Amino acid sequence: MPYIDPIESSPDHYTVLLENEHVRMPEMIVPPGAGDVRHSLSEKTVYFITGGKTKVTTEDASVVEMELLDGATMWHEARTH
């Protein structure tokens, strides 16, 4: 599957805070009850300022539900979801 840039596919939710030849740091804000469109992500570390419940549909169409606490962190491999 080709890379789907989240900044381009979902500009209402993503803003680039920093980008250079070493790193790209996006900020993602999705209001409660809102969804996002399919997009790709590189390997990354994520920090959730404000937690909440979320559902992620993976490439194989399985759904992963999570409840994230304020200040939660995670790392994940590159993926499209």
C-alpha cells in the first residue's frame, strides 16, 4: 500500500510542529466523537496530552479499541490505518 501522508489526507486534525532532515513532529487533535481518514504513519513515539477512548481500524480491517490515560505514551512501527 502506498504511503498516505496524514498532514495531506487530514489537515483538519494534523499540524506540523517541526520538520527537518532528521525529524517530523506532527500534532494531532481529534475532537471527541470525530473520526479520522485512512493514513500512514512512520515508526514513532506518541504522547497523549489528553487521553480518551479510541478505535483504530488496521490494514486487515480488524478494530482495536483503547482507553488512553492523560499523559500516556506508546511506540509503534510504521503502518497504515
